[in-house]
Amino acid sequence: MSYYEAIYEYAADNYGLITSAEAKSIDIPNIELVKLAHRGRLIRVGHGVYRVTHYIPTALDKYAEATKLVGEDAYIFGESVLAMHGLALINPAVIYVATPGRVRKTLPKHIKMIFRKTTDQVVHCASIPSQSVADALLYCRKSVMPERLLKATDEAEQQGLISGKEASKIRLAL
């Protein structure tokens, strides 16, 4: 199997993305990523992050890309969690990504990194790490109208994104 085939196989399950660290974990040298990018087989998305050129985009790509660009242990946070799930009629201008570690990378303007020392419950939605929907609903109390959050709570409960117990807790807090 060629390096490109191995990269494509890996990236197919990861929104067409692969990082240098992920490539190294499947025994692909970093120089091969650079060579494939020069040949037009990969697109350099950011520092150490590449996308295969033959990839069909999805609505969740921007969230997967944002977490990869911020780095390991990064996860979608706050309003962006609600937007990712189509809740509360939210469409933030930036994607909020939280991380417990320090990040020195220059990020695109559409990604807002938030340093979170506290431990949030991180779940995976379509293999994208994110804050739990229940925690995001509670966190957004300061920035989203309560009526929208109540409606979003009902929708999230109906979709099975939160339990009945979590929904009751959120309604009480709102």
C-alpha cells in the first residue's frame, strides 16, 4: 500500500483530515505529507494538518477541522456545540474550541480558542470531540436568550442528545 493510499484510508474516516502526528502513528514520515501536498494530492489546511483533495465535504467539516487545527485534547465548545447540532437557531461567526493545554499556533480568524482548565465532559458527536450538549446549554445562559435555550432543551431531549433528568436540570437553571 502506498503512502497516499494509507493516508486516504485514514482520512476517509476523519473528514478527509490527517495531522502530522496521526500520520506518524501509521508509519508515514512527515516529509511524505509535504511531498503529497506539493504534488496536489493533499491540501495543507494549517500547521501539521492536511486534507485529501478527493474528499466530499459535509456540514460537520468545519468543526472537525477546527479541533484538528487547535490540537490534541481540543473540543467544540459553547454556542458552537449548539450550532453543530442545529439547536437554538444559533450560527456563531466563529467556531469556539476549548482546550486544556496551551496553544501557540496562529489560528484562522474563524476559530476562537478558549483555554479551559476545568474538566468539561467531552463527548464525541460523529467522531468530533465536543462539550456535552447539556453542559453547552447551561454554559450559553449568558449569551443566548432563555426562550431559545428552553426550545433547544426540548429539541435536544426529543433527539436523545440529553436525558430527561438533564433536561429538567437545565429547565430549572433557566
